[in-house]
Amino acid sequence: MILILAIVIGLSATLIRARLKNRTLKLPKFNLEWLVFLSVIPQVFAFYIPSVGRWIPESVIPYLQISTMLGLVIFTAANLAHPGFWYLGLGLLSNFLVISINGGWMPILPETLHRMVPSKPVEAWEAGTRLGLTKDRILVLDDTKLALLSDRFTVPDWISYKVAFSLGDILISIGIVVLLWSLSQE
């Protein structure tokens, strides 16, 4: 959700800027761009298409997570000269690190889930289990390595769509906005 919002904001801002300054959007030449598709497609099928995600054994998810994130980290490292890629890289590296060190899962605390669903008590979230068909595993703070980098932030209560996100997601979002903004430079 936060990444989609970053795309919408970045693209809107650069389109407005291009229109106001009478500029044409210019997409830079990226290195190893095929790695993005190779890395994103399995994640889309596993986490965003429930009819497919149900068929993927839970034991496969950690390998899928780590390998696809590694592909994105390599792509980002190969393109650090482009605007926004340092933020993208730090965010991806942050997420890659916390996922790798927690067995291939993004940790999410029961307290974070309680903030998202206040009607459900903290104790109702079963630690050690996967959160639906997501990339998240519910872990208590004592069992979470690098908890600061986990999915621990939530959107304000006045936003009806509830989602948790990580510090890495914030950095990735900043990188996306900076990259998209740069498309309308002269």
C-alpha cells in the first residue's frame, strides 16, 4: 500500500512538473532491469493473488522471499548512479536483512496487529504463525531479531485501509518518489 502510494505521488508530481515546465518525461537506461521482473512476478503470485498463493507451500515462502529480494538488491546496486536508488537500496537492504535474519519472513508484532485491528486483543494473534497469505510471520518482541526493521508502523486511525509497513518500506517509497520526480528533469 505504501509503495503504491509512493508511485501515485511520485508519478503525479512529475507529470505536473513536466506539464508546468513543458518538459518530456525521460526514462533512464537501467542495468539488469530484467531482474525486477524476475523478482517481482513470484512475489505478486505468492502474496497478491490468493488463488495462486494458497497453492504455494509455506515452506517455500522463505526461499522465495530471500531469492527475490536478493534480485532486487542486485538490480538496485547496479543502478546506484540514478536518482533515488540510494534510498531504494537502503530500504531493500533493510528489508532483506530483517527477513533473512528472521528465517525468510518479515516479522510483525501482535501489538502492531492490535493497532490495525483494535477490536481483536493482542493475545488473539498466535505467535509463530503466518499472517494469512502474506510475507509476515507473527512474532513476539523477544523472538524478533532486528525488530526496529520489522513491519511495525501503521497508518493513522482515520485511514480506513489498515496496513503495517517497515522502515525499509519508507525508504523504498522515498526512493520511488525521488526516481519518478527525476523523470521530468531537463
